[in-house]
Amino acid sequence: MNTPAPRSIDAYLEQLRQALHGQDAAVIQDALYDAEEYLHAEVAGQASRPEPEILEAIASSYGAPDEVAQAYIETETKVQAALAAPAIREPKSPAGRLFGIFLDPRAYSSLFYLVFSMATGIFYFTFAVTGLALSAGLMILIIGIPFFLLFIATSRVLSLVEGRIIESLLGIRMPRRPTYDTGEGGIAERIKLMLKDARTWTTMLYMLMMLPLGIFYFTYAVVALAVSLTFISAPVIYLLDYQDLIDVDFYATGVPGLFLLGPGWATLIYSALGMGMMILVMHGAKGLGTMQGRIARTLLVESGHD
């Protein structure tokens, strides 16, 4: 049975959402935003004509909801293929999968995100706490409500910025457009919908969470890298006659075998241990990046699209 032609913008958007059912939630959000923006512009530009008549004309130019959905799906496939990292042959052996992490670009970009996240975490946390505190304090004044609405709108913009960072460094598809507003009742109705939208408050939660997460990510990346690189470079440090930096009281270790190797040979053991630690650091960085991407998807992408 053919789907009846939409007779309102809300009906068009609902049919588009249904046509995109099962697609990535970020893709659905982008498609709905673009469609709503175009439809409102067309209706506003032809205010003298009935809305159903305008939508019927739009269906023949912009496209019916199912046609627009198919176009978005095809475009998304092409864009993702173009933006995808260079394909890496997946190692089949356990050793290949273990050491192959050094050839994975996503591991390095995830590591960079971990280091970078403390700066963004401090900024997001400061923005959220300051904005909420000032909004509460100014609520008794006439500028309180406008300030609060500006704060909410700015937080949505920042969520899009964070989404671009997440997608670029962690490879997790995030929205490239704001969430769309279904209300057609003017600015008051849109403000009401924005405040009722759970994503408004999950965005605040994400910003508050990013401070402890950012500190943890930064500490993990910097400390783990520093220790690993120090162990790896132990032979070089020893040859440069700075062995005091890595000297170990072998008697105190209770492992006489290490003492028999002597300090020079021991540095080779340190270097091998450091390489093993570096492998674990890279795998851990990629794993933490994946975890952070899932947190961002949960809190920054409109849940109704999943």
C-alpha cells in the first residue's frame, strides 16, 4: 500500500524518519534537520499557498520522504567510504593482531584524543558549571531566562563541536547537524520542546563527566607512554652513561638471576618489557577511544533515533 502524501511538515518529517528506520541515529538526525530547514524555508517563501499544496510541489522537486531517505543512505555510504582510514589487512595470527596495533591509525588518533581530552574536559566542565550557576543566580532577574536559553543553545553547539572531534579522531559517526524541532507553534513552543528534550540534559551530563574522564585519559596516556618509552630507551640511557637513572638494587629484588646478568644486560630486559608495555598502551588507548565514542553516542545523539 502506498504511503499517503504528507500534508504538513510534521507529517513529512515523520515519514522521512520512518523511511530511515534502522539507519545510523546520527544520519537520521542530519536528514531530519536538513529536511525541516528546507521545508520551512519553502513554506515561508510561499505563504500565500496552502501548506499541503506546497508539500505536494516539494515532493516533485526536493523528493518524497522515501526518495530523500534513499538519497541520504546512498550519500552516507559514499561519504563514509571516502573518509574511511586506509584499509589495513587484518592479521590472522595472534601475534599479528598483537603487534599489528602499531600499524593501526585509529590507535594513534585515539591516543591523541586521550591526551587532548583533559583540555576539552576542563573547558566543558567549566562551561557547564558556570552556565548552570549563573542561570540559577540570574533567574530572579529579567535577564535570567534569556541567559539560560542562550546557555542551553550554546551547549548544543559545543556538542556538535565535540561530535566532530569524536568522529575525526575516534571514527565514531556523530551528528553534523543539530537536532530538529518538530514544533510549529513559534518560539515559545520550540523553547518548551528544547527544555523537554532529554538530550539537552544528557549533553550537560556529558560535559560534567568529561572532567574526570579527561583527567583519567590524560593521566593514562602520559604516564603509560612515559614509563614505556623510558624502559624502551634503557640501553641508550645506559650507553650514554646515565645508568643511575635506571639502576636497580638487584639484591633487593630477590631475583639473583637478574643480578648475574649485570646492569648492561639488564637494560635489554627493560627494553623488551618496555616494548611489551607499549603494545598494551596502544591497545588500551584504542579501547578507551572506542568506549569514549560509545559514551558520546549515548549522551549526545538523540535517543529517539536509535
